Amino acid sequence: MAWDPMQGRWLQFKRTVQEKWKKLDEQDLDLIAGRNAVLVGRLQVRYGYSKEEAERAVDEFTSMLET
């Protein structure tokens, strides 16, 4: 699944994101609001990922949703 459809249906997907990354709280999810770059940044803050690690994790997550 490409990120764009997720952004348009963020309210449907935000719980799935929170289940995957439990350190993201409600405030983080509201801040992300379906924006890929903001999710990458929040993963860097909450999990200590490098930018590349966070981008890879998001890509893997969205690929998983496609199947």
C-alpha cells in the first residue's frame, strides 16, 4: 500500500500504527495525522531510530498492509 491512501484514511489506520509502534501515544498520532515524514520523525524520537531505519520500518509496514 502506498502511503497516500493511508494519509487520506488516517483515522482508520492510526490504531494499526499504534499497535505496531506502541511507544507512539495519542498526541503523537494526532501530530502525525497521516503524514509519512512526521511518522518517520516520531519513530526517530520515540525509538531512537536513524532516519534511514525509520524510513525502512515505515516502508516495511506499508508493504505488510498491502498483503
